[in-house]
Amino acid sequence: NGKLFHGASNSAGEIGYLKIGGSATLEAAASVTALVKAVAAAKNVPVSSIDGKKIFRLAKSGDSIASTAIDRMIDHLSVGIANVCYVLNPEKIIIGGGIMEQRRYIKPRLIAALQHKILPPVFSHTYVSFARLQREAGMTGALYHFLQQRKEGVL
């Protein structure tokens, strides 16, 4: 109905805390931070010497360590998205954040992973999209929510 679902303690939708195996959370396993740490460890270089953009450049140029780390991140992300699909059965999943600047690289791999993790009747009714605002999507959504609450007299 055009409104956010907050949940009993105002923590609904915090999917970053979903457990995706063992004690790993979606945020810890499928974030750029996790990607950078994994590649830095595999290449035995300081974390400060590498970033997400460099990892994608390496992967696109054939670096197997970077490609494998990205594939692992996408696999973790697809597990989290599949869990959300089974619980909420959303019509649309919108993915945001700075990493989504690489949507041309990520999207086909993510769609393929989701097709393996989500049953066809569910997957065929779920549209996966990337936020047009990319890294600004979260802050824009927070501002919108604040303005809605203010308009409704909650704040």
C-alpha cells in the first residue's frame, strides 16, 4: 500500500542480518567489504591496496581469483534473495548500493544463480531490478521515509 512495513520492533526488512549458512550473515558474506577482504587474502596483499572497482577490472581481464570471489559473493547474495522470495514472495527485488555500478557484469550471473535457487513458479513471478540511484538508493529511501512520517505527524 505504498508504505514501509516496520515490524514489531521497527527492524523489518533488515535482510543483511539473514543467516546464509553457519553464522555468516548476508551482509558479511555478500558485501563489497567481504569481496575486498577475500581477494586481498587470496592475493596476499593488504586490504587497503584493493577496492571493488579494481576487483571487477581484474575479473573482466581474466583474473581467476577476482572472478571466483565475485561468483562467491553473487552466490551468497542469491541465497539471501531466495530466502526473501520464499518468505515474502515479492513481485520485484530491487538491488542497490555502489557495487551495482557493475550491474552488466553482475546481473546475468545473479539471474543464473537465482534460477537455480528459486523454484520456477516463484522465480517466474519475481522481477529482479537494479536501483537507478545505485549507491544513493538507501539514503534516498531513508529521506522519503522520514518525509512520509513527518507528513503523517509521526515526527
